[in-house]
Amino acid sequence: MDGERMGELRRWWAVGVVAVTVALASTGCGEHRGDVLAAEAAQVEAKRLNTALGHRDRQRDAASIAAAEILGGAEAPATADASTVRREALAWSGRVFGDERATVDVRFVVTVPEHSAGAISDTGHSAGTASRCYRYELRLYRYTSYREIDCPSGAAPPPPSAAPVPKVPDDGRVRLTAVLRKATPQTLAARVRAAFPQEWLTVDTVTHEGALVAAVGVPAERDCLLLVRTPAGRIEEPGYDRVWLEPGEIGCRTALYTAPPR
């Protein structure tokens, strides 16, 4: 074989080696490929959580958000190959209220099991683990934002507890019915407030065309109880479009009955 032919073969051999090396790197051969997949899965999970937290339209403190929305179901299969992801709340502060903001730091711990090579396009990978941390910022009537932060060393603190969500009492209808049966136009407002003294409850009353109307609710939660005592003495619960409870609409007020939108 002449020198020119030998040189050409050597060049093709060098190109082939480079191509194989690149292919091996891109398909993940190597003992740490599982760690790379785990890190990528953590990034995907962080984005998914940000989407789930979404637009904030309820007043909540950071501890409640972490407990109820971030740590709830915090460990579950991440993919069909039995990889798992665990969420850990690392820190939380503030609240979603007015112009304030809540922040929650979350660590995603992902484990990826070993996968043996199968078909030509399935090269397999080693087992791996990864931890990535993100800070979520939440504000009222805005979409949640997040960014990656350095993960602290050590274990996560004890998980937070969610504060009870304010609501109309479970026996609210019974209470309000009893008040309406005995109230007069002069005593209606005082009697309803006495029956519902909690500071988070709003009370609105009016006498309208001989009917006694009362609305008791938690506006921030779109929770509203509206009852009417008709001139004939019947207690009725008028229907209304719940869209009218949203911010900028009527809210939990007697106007839901006396002056509904047309």
C-alpha cells in the first residue's frame, strides 16, 4: 500500500475515533450519566412546581404555602423509569398579602435507578442522584417566579404547618337562619354580628322591600353565605353567579340579592 493511501486511511480512522467519542458523550456513556439525568429531572420538577403555584389570588403566609402546596405529595415517581423526586422546604418567610411577598426555598432531591442498554438507540445509564435548590417568590395577583440558588449543607428543618384557612363556620346557615327568624329591621345588623363575631368574617345587612337580607363571608376566600327572610317569613337562599365574588366585582354583600348585575 503506497504512502498516500495509508495517509488517507489514517485520516479516516482519526475522524471515526472523534465521531465515536462525541457519540458516546452525547448518549451518556460514563459512570456519572445517572447524576446528569437526575439533575435534569430536578430542573424539570422545579419548573413544574412554579407552574403549579401559578397566579396567586388568595392571602396565605409562606409557611402555609410550603406545607399545603409544596410539601403536599412531596415524594412521588418523577418518570416512568421509577426515578423519584423529593421536595424539602429549606426556608420560608413573609406572606401573600397586599404589597407583601412570600418566599420559600425548596430543595429537589432526585434519584435515578440504573438502566441497562437495550436497543441500538438505548445506551442505558448508571444510577445517579442530584440535589438542586430554588427560591420561589409569590405576590398577590401575580404569577409566581423562581430562580436557582446554592443548596445549603445539612438536613432540612422540620416541615412547617399550614394555618387554618378562614371560612364561614360549618353551622353558619343554622346560625343565620335563627337570627333572621327573630330579627327586626332595627336589630338585624347587631344580631348578625353577634352571631358571627370572628374578625375575619364580613357582615352586611339591609332591609329591602320588606325582606331582611344578610350576607356573611370571607371575601379573600370567595366564601359567602347569603340568606333572605321574605315578607312572608320564609328563609331563602338566593342563587347568584359566583364570579360576582371575585375581586373588583360585588363581593360578599347584600347587593348580590338587591342589585345583581344585569
